[in-house]
Amino acid sequence: MENPGGRRRRDIAITDGERTTGSSVVAATVAAVAVVGPLFGLMSFSFVATVTLFLIASPLLLIFAPAFMVTVAVLVSAMVGVGVAAAMWMMGIAALVCCGREIGIETGLAGRMVESVVRELGYGRSRYLRDKSEDSYSTSSPSSRDYSSS
């Protein structure tokens, strides 16, 4: 190969001061083949085994896909059911705490859990007693009551 200066270029391996001989190149090549050969063989065997298993499993996946879909649907519905149960548990605890607050129980973890909900609703003990007395002694229809003042 010619370089721009017009002289032939010779590629030389840079070593630590020793000249590279033909026999050392052959020995390095044999060592590389001895190391890489088994690795390449195992890699090829692994690839062939994977492709074979894929070719065997593909029709089976197509055959059993409906069963897998039913299984996935059952698992998803079970997870949704657990979520609904957790939401119902929270609503039940909130209802119990609200009832407890109305009769005067305001301590404990459950009381603190829904304190913000009761505060947000603005439905405390005084409003409950006022509404109860209006319901007991009122002769008017429920739609005529005015709740805007509370």
C-alpha cells in the first residue's frame, strides 16, 4: 500500500523491544484458536438449542393461548378483587370511626385515620344533634329544611 509520501508503508506490531517472529505469531494464533474454539462451539450449541426450543414451543403457545388468556384474566380479576376489598376495608373503618366520633369516641389510631375526612365533611357532633332534633320535632317536609347556615 502506498502512502502519500510515495514510500511503501509497512505495518509493524509494537512490542516491548522484542522483534515479533513468525513462530511467535503462529503460537499466539494457536493459543487464540484453543481458547476461542470451545467458546464459539458452546455459543453455537446454545444458539441452536434456543432456536430449537423456540420452534417447538411456538406451536404450543398458539395451541394453549386461550388457556393462558383465561389464566391471566383470573389473575387480573383476583388482583382487582383484592383492590376492591382494600377499598371496602377503608370505607368500613371510616364508617366505624365516624360512628364512634358521633357517640364521643375520638381517640386512637382509627380516630386519627379519618379525622381529616370528618373535618372536610363538616359533620361534627353539634351538627348531628341539631339535625337529629330537627328531624324529631319538625313537621315540615325534609326538602324544606335549610342546611346552608351550617
